[in-house]
Amino acid sequence: YRKTLPSGTAIEVFGSRDFVETRNALDQGVHFNFAGVSADVPVRQQVTLVGMLGYQDFSNDNQRRHARARVIYQPVPDLGLTLQLRYRYFDNSQQNVQSAYFNPERYQEGMLALGLRQRLGDWRTALTAGIGRQQITNDPRSSTRLFEGSAEKLADRYAFRLRAGYTHS
């Protein structure tokens, strides 16, 4: 559920249930419930802050807490170009999940990304490319990369979304 307030701030509450899509997790029947809240806060015409807090409960008794933040800067709003600082963090209550999925004690990543948003007819499209650094528990930091594309079309009160990407982390 998403609600935009008169100030321009948007609040979203979300929930989902899905299977963990690795071979080991599917063989074990591991699924999860994921719920959270996010906010998009316009600070100035060209700057938006985005934050998300979430909680993921796995069927194998692991719980994961999520936090994500973004600062999005639009140097020329009419071009649809954005410069983004991104940060994400999660931790897990259990480390032994029988190799069902990636499950470090803690994970954090900071990233600098460049985005392009455009309207193509009734579709809102976006491309994003980024580079960053990650740390898994207490290991040395290592590099990360991402490239993703998305398209969204609004129909009445519903949205149809497509998203694909590549992440190296």
C-alpha cells in the first residue's frame, strides 16, 4: 500500500510471501514472509531521501532485519538523470541454514549509482548502473557492481512492473 501525502512524501507499507529460489532451499521447502515500511521524502526539488526498514521471517527459523537508504540527486530534473548514494544492511539471527541461501551474520554495502528515467508512451522506464563496496560480517571489503532496467505502466489503480538486472556482489 502506498500513500502520497500533500507534502510530497510517500509512505509505503509492504508484505510478501515467497520461496527462497536456490536449489537447496527449494529442496528443503524454505519460504519466507517479508514485511516493512518505506518512505520517499523530497528535501528539495532536486534531492529525495528514501529509507526502508524491513523484517524477513524464514520458515527455517532464521529472522533477518533489513535497512536501506538512498540519497537521490537530479542535476537537471527534465533530463531524468540521477546520481544516487545507496546503502543497505541486513543481519541474521542464525548462521546455520544448511547452505540453503546466502546468510552471513551481517552484510552491508555502499554504492554510487547513475540512473536515467524516461517516459516512453504510457510506460515509465529506468536504467541504473552502479559501483560500490561490500562487507560480509568481518571480512575485508570487496567491490560490487549492478546494472538494472525497469518499466512500469499504470492502469487504473494498479501498476504493471517489469524489472531485470545484473548484480555482482
